[in-house]
Amino acid sequence: MAAAVFDPEVAAEGQEPLLSPGEADGEDSGRDVVETQEHYKSRWRSIWIMYLTMFLSSVGFSIVIMSVWPYLQKIDPTADASFLGWIIASYSIGQMVASPLFGLWSNYRPRREPLVISTAISVAANCLYAYVRVPHSHNRYYMLAARALVGFGAGNVAVVRSYIAGATSLTERTSTMANTSACQAVGFILGPVFQTCFTLIGEEGITWKLVQLQLNMYTAPVLFAALLGVINIVLFFSIFREHQVDDMGRQCKSVSFEGEESDVPDQDAEGNIDHVAVVAINFLFFVILFVFAVFETTGERAILHGGLLIVLVGFFILLPWGKKLPNIQWQEIRNNSIPRTAATEMLMPFWSLQAKPLPSNHTVEPVGCPVTQSWCLNTPMIYLAQYISSDILIGLGYPVCNVMSYTLYSKILGPKPQGVYMGWLTASGSGARILGPVFVSQIYTHLGPRWAFSLICGVVVISLLLLEIVYKRLIAFSVRYGRMQEENC
């Protein structure tokens, strides 16, 4: 679809309508106005607010990720690493539960409502996190609840993507979804940077006795995130407006419940969503998120296919291919820090020949493959060059697959309310972030990298086969019902 242009005849009147491509090319289309300049500016201001919301939801996750463990030990010395795992996972669990709920809410009420409420929940949860040291008992559970509620508030990403899908034309959709994912990624990156800046405050920091608030390197980041959330809420009320355009960029009846009408009939709402394609994208997105613990708009399927192939090659390279076995942590045997098993008994003669005794007061950390993992005895080591090459390929493939999944998904759904569907897609990603680390850690620990990465390769191959099966069904709603040509989408 060609880009809409301004009508020069009315450019000086303050209401510059954007014209349809037909009129822009000189055809007589009866002055088919796509949208006014005022509507265009308001629509994109609202989209930028959505970018900010996505950024802040990611910051809410990553801004404390490096300090959770020392803060947990500070408020509750009896907490162990297992409970830390639950605290980390609680964010994704909360998001997985909330995403469909907020998505459903946005289908029937103004989107400002779930956006404001979800952000307010995140603000309150961050404040709770700053106060988890105050109770005399069960502090760890208050921290767990705080992180789960922050994740629950982050369920608004389903509303964000639903809004963007409805407020953009097909030609704008891919780049806008890419920008949304970029804001999410930047939030994940800058969160730890913000946290690092707050380390200058120190562990003791400043105590405000009146409200029992201790402002230190652990609490300052979440209070900063809470402040950003308050600013976001203000922007929802002051700048954000509901807008909806059809696949060709024409104004449609707004879902803002403010009585906005459009001269363009909502014909695209007729027709049924291809639920096979919807389920397929949900599965593919789950795999993409599971595997990882500006594009042309007609090529999303091919790009998604290419992204998965890049990921497959990345994990294929990561498989142990050489013959050299990894070093063993001999010192563990020497110190009797592990139980005597068949594996350790077999290694004792080798240790007696190769291991050099260390001073009793040595502080050198043990290096090598833990002998408790029996696969260390027969699985070749993974070289640094393998790891770096694989990391680069997976790092290239992941964002491509992520953006294309969201873009295809929104185009398949078309003008139908997308809140619930986006909620399920977000929930599938959250579920993958919960199950992925557990799966990989268990398989890796008990069977080694050969099994772990081979199984991941197998999952990606299954995804590629599924993509081949449903390839022809992964088309835009308007194309499916013959309202647009595929090459113009």
C-alpha cells in the first residue's frame, strides 16, 4: 500500500487531511480522506505513550534483578537459592495470569482503564518491595508478593500491543511492532544501569523514620520505578487518546467510548478469525521465548522462517562436537566435599596422578566440570569460539522471531478486538520464561549439554515444520477476505 500524502489545496487551513493513495496518484476517488493531520498527530502521540509503557514494564523487571539476592539475604538470612528462584519466576507468573484478564478488559472498556489500573498496581507493588524489611516475620513472602504484583501490573503489555495493532495500518504495523519490542529490550538493558547508579547510595542509605522508609541501594531503584509509573499514569490522562484505523489507514469508529464516529464503514469487522493460524503463532511464540530463556510488510512469514533457521543453526553449533573432554573439579574429591559414588571412585586414581595438593588456606575457586555430573566423563567440552558464534546467531534470530510473531499475529486478527488474543500470546511467552530455565537446567544438570541443546534443536525443528504447514494461512485478515492485495499489505 502506498503511503498517504497531504492535500496541498488545504494545507494552509490548519486541518491537513491525509488522502487515500488513489487520490494521491490523481485518481478521482471522491476525496476519500484517510485521516486529518490532527488525528494523525494525536494517534502517534498515543502510540509513543504505548512505547513508554512497554519500556517501563521492562524496567520494572530488570531494575532490581541484580540486587534481589543480596536484598533477600539482608531481610531474611534463612532464605535459600531455591526461594530466590521463586521470586524471579513470580514476575512471569503474575504477568501470565494478568495478560488475558487485562486483554479481556480492554475489549469491552476504554483501554485507559486497564492501563491506569495495571500501572497503579505496579507502583503499589514497587512501594511494597521498598517496605519488605519492616514486618517482623515472613519478609521473604512479602518480597515474593511484591514481585508477583509487579509482574501482574506488567500484564498491560497485552493492552499495549492490542492498541498498537488497532491504531496502525498494515504498512505501519511491522515497524511499529518492531519499535515496541525495541522499547521493551531497551528497558531490560537500562534497568540494571539505573540500579548501578543507585549503588552510590550504599546499603545503609538514609532512613526516613516518619514513614519508616529506608532509602538505600536496594529500595531506591524500585521507588524510582514507582515514580516513572506515576508519570506514566499522568500521561495516560493528559495525552493518551483512543484511536483506531483500518488496515488501509482510514479512520474507523473509535473504541474510546467518547462517541467518535467515522465516515468509513467498519466492513473489515465482517469475517471469522483463522484460529488455526492464531494457535500456530501462539505455539511458535512460546517456542521462541522458550528457546531463549525496519522490515518489508509482505515478508513476515519468510522472515520468521529465517529467524527460526538462524536460531536452529546457533544451537546446532553449540552442541559438543570435539573430542577433548572438559576439566574435572578434582579439588572437590580431595576435600571430600561430595559423596563417594561410582563416578568419583573411578576418578580417584586419575586424581592421585594429576591433582596437585593445595595449601590448606587456599582461596582458589574450583574450576572445571563438577564430577557429580556424570556426563562430564564422556561429553566433549564446548569451546569459547562455539559459544560466541552461537550467542551471536541466537542474538540475531531472537528479535527477528519476536517482532515477526507479534506482527503476524496482529495482522491475522485484523480489526477484531485483540485484547484477549494479545493476552494469551503474552501469557504464552511468560509461561515459556517460567518453564524454559527449569527445563534447560534440569536436562543440562542430569544429561549434559548434548541432550539439552539437541532437544532444543528438536523443538525448533518442530516449530519450522509447523510453520511450513500453516504458512499459507499466516496472512492478514484483509487479504484473507479479499479486501487488499497481498503484495500491497
